[in-house]
Amino acid sequence: MRIVIYGVGAIGGTLAVKLARADTEVIGIARGAQFNAIAEKGLNLRTPAGDEHARFPVVRDPTEIAFAPTDLIFLTMKTQDTLAALCRLREAGVADQAIFCLQNGVANEEFALRLFSNVFGVMVVMPTTFIKPGEVVDFFSPKAGLLDVGRYGHGDDKAALAFKSVLDAAGFAAFVHNDIMPFKYAKLLMNLNNAVDAAFGEEAGLEPYLIALRQEAEAVYASAGIVVADLDWDGRKRIAQSLEVPGADRVGSSSAQSLARGASSIETDYLNGEIVRLGRLHGVPTPVNSYFMALAHRLVSTGARAGSGDLATLRRELPL
């Protein structure tokens, strides 16, 4: 069994190094400076227990891979890049292989199921950072990450069990569920804060906005009949906790990291934007999520740095 990791950033890079070091066959799909760094020197993973390094094959495009029926394909790019990635997988001849969506939000599984029949959702809890090509940082210990997995749609869970087996052996903790989406909707509630973090960092005075984002989402969930899982954070903290990595800065959420890397897009259209979409469908006002979705787009389109938002402007434009 081989793992194909499509998007070797913070999450994908951590998975690639840990799996490769556990003697699992891994091939990565990366782009730009990250591809060049991995191809030349491999990938370095910094952790609370020390650095780990792995070399593994890496390509720029799925069409460079001869896919096998038993391959497990991990999607670890941001949601705004998923549709293009799925089309490239189809062009590469992928058909019945298991596709795992290890991504924030709840749209990726639906995208994938239109093109492929063997789709699994994964809720990822893994505080990681990717800023410098050739290096990723994972702050979790003793487990490298917590991953909840389940089939999206009808079919058996054999691939989910294989996913759990290979991830557990590599130092992660994976859990299989019959219905994965309540877990992903629960994680989405947390990820609504990404836009705030990207714009303002840990600046004081933001708590009313964080509360309002969640209240809008909960109202939308109630109107849409969406069930949210209990994530049992006390139990999860007994398995892994976020610790310091000497010399490694915490940049913030994945959205903040996009700004820090100067990325040309940001995922908030599929985080806060999901709440906005559902609000429009069910007649629930979502002005706070709408505001922060637009703000995140404005920041990335102007090349603004992470944490560059102005709190006085926020209070004037969006009084609470």
C-alpha cells in the first residue's frame, strides 16, 4: 500500500515525514519552492521531541504518477485548490482509489464525490506550521496528530481501517466513525476564527466577534438541521497536547500562514463562507461571517501581512 500526499504543506508535510520514517511508501505532490526543496534535500520536520528528516519521491503533477489500485490518496491542499486537484487526479487515471479529504471545511468531500466513488472525510487536529520551504513544524506531542475518519457516502470502511492502521503505526492517533460529517461541522465552528486570527492575530478586544461568529453558525446549523459531534477535548488532551518547539515561532491559523507566505488565495470562502451560504439558503442573517470572509479576501488580494488589520476600523465598520 502506498500513500500519495497531494499538497506537501504543513499537514501533508508532517504526514509525509512521519509515514516515510515508519517505512510506509510515500509519494508527494508539491509545487514551487516546496517541490524544489523536497526534491533536492528532502523534508525536515521539527517537533517538541526534536527534528526528524525524510526523503521521499515528489512530483509536480499527478500525471507523473503511475497510480496503483491500492493507493490511498490524501488531499491536503486548501479547499480553494481542491476542484483543480481532483480534475488532475482524474486526468492521471485515478478511478476507484480511496480519496481522503484531510482538509478544513465541509465542501471537499462533496467535490470529490462528484468525480470519485471512494471518498472519505477526515477531521484533522494537528497544530502545524509551514512557512519556510523544506521545513514544517508540528507542535503536538506525544502523538503527532489526531485524525477522525469516515466514509462519505455509501460503501464499506475497509479503506478507513487501512488509514487508521498506517497512521497509528506512524505515531498519529486515528479514529474511525460511521458518520464523519458531524465531526467536520464541529471543527468548522473552530475554523471560523481563522479569518480573525489572520487579520488581527491575538490582539485584545476580539472576543465579542469570536462569540458572534459562532452564534451565527449555531443558528444556521439549527435551521439546517446539522448535527455536531462532541469532540471530547478533555479526552483528546490526554492523547496529545500542543507544546513548544525550541526556536520555532507559532504563526497562527492556516489562514494566517497563507498571508505570511504571500499566498494568492485564502480558504475563508469555505469556512466563514460555508456559514454565509447556509444562512442564505435558510434565511438566517450572517453579517459577522460575511464581514470576515470579505476582509480575508481583501487582505490576500492586497498582499497584506498577517495581523495587519486595524481594530478601530473593525469596530467602526462592524459594531457589536
